Amino acid sequence: MQLEIISRTPPHPRPNRRVPLVFVHGACGGAWIWDEHFLPYFAEQGYEAHAFSLRGHDGSERRAYGLLTGLADYVGDLNEVVQHLGVTPVLIGHSLGGVIVQKWLEHHEARGAVLMGSGPPHGMLPSAISMILRNPILAMQGVLTQLFGPWTVSAAATRKMLFSDGLPEVTVQYRLARGSPEFLRVGCELIWPNFPGPTWNREMPLLVLGTEKDFFVSPTTVEATARVYGTQAEIIPGLAHAMMLEPGWQGVADRILRWLERTRLSSP
């Protein structure tokens, strides 16, 4: 499988920051969502920062048998990238990417992990019901986005689903045009991921982040995920689901940076 990988290396490497970071995007995204802000930012802070596009997304290989593609295939994509790096990284997953990180950790080890607005281990069914009850029209537009790509909905709907009000309209339009449709089987598996529970080493550092205005993964859902793994969630005020693309993205990045330093994940 030919996967697009975007890597940013530190212009001024720091001996105490040698653990690579691997970023995993969410549904309908691609490696580009990390390269707008996060990859160059963490490289400036002395970290090797890598992001990849899952199969069928952005610059990665597309196959005709998309109906058969499921979460296990995405986990295989992540494993391929980690094997390519040849060193145990810190994994940072957003939304669907957080689910992929959780599934990958069932059978592999990482130096640490960050779940950003991640799908919970108990599945997205409760969140889906909540979205339908709160805003059935927007929930249906979310389904259309997953199945046919972001271009099937308006920029106004995209803003309500992913972004806060402070993002310029031209930026919303640009990001809308870069999206990819999601595989149907993946969407179905997200509803009920069938996790066996937290099987990885409980000593592994884990940071669970959510945002106040997340339409897809509410703060309550993020807190439930954190409880499963024996930690506490942190909810960032004022931001929406696509927190790495929001005007306040640097606050999120700074929080991850402080966590890397505090948990001594800077050096291998």
C-alpha cells in the first residue's frame, strides 16, 4: 500500500527531543490537516513530526475494493508507517484517528498517546443518537459528508460541524475542497467498534483532549473515554471538533508539548 507521508524535521535538533511524533487524521481528512500548523510547529520545538494519509485519502493509494476497507486496514496503515520509521513513537490521533490509535495499541506499544476528540472505546452510537436529537438536519449532513465527501454539504454546515465562528469563510471553503469521502464499512464499525477494553500497558502515558464546542464528540463522551483508561480528560474551551485547524490551535499544541515534557517523553 502506497501511503502519503509528510515529515517535518527540526531545523535545530535538540538532543533531549528525539522521540518522533506520528499524527493520525480523522474521517474525510488527510495528512494535510496536520501540516497546516502542527507539523511545522512541533518541528520548530525540536521534534520529528510525521503525518500520513490513510488509504483512499488525499495522496495515498486508492483501490477499487473500497467497500471491503475497514478499521483493521487503517490500523495496518498506521503499523506500516511505524515500521517505516523503525523507532517507537508517540501517537497522536484525532477523531477516527484516535480510534485507530486505540485499536493499534491493542497489539503494539508506543512511548505515549494523545487522543484528540477521539471516538470512544464503546462506539459512536450514543453520540450519533445525541447528534440526531440535538440537530437532525446537521446530523444527516454529517452522514452525507462521510459517504460522499465534504463537497456534498455547504460551507455553513461544515463550519457548524467542525469549526468555531472565528474561522474565515475562505479558509472553510479551502478545507472543504480538500476532503475525501469515508469508506462505508469504517463508518459502520465506528458505531460499534467492539473494543476488548484497555489492553495496553496502563503505565503508558496517555493524554485525552476534547473541546467545548465539539458537535461529533461531546465533552461528556471524551470524559467517558478517559475514565475507561484510568485518567482525566481535559476540555479546551471555545474550540470545535477540528481543533488542530482552529484559530486557537496553538493552545492545543502547547498543551501537548507540556505533556511531552512533563511525562519525560522527549528522549527515547
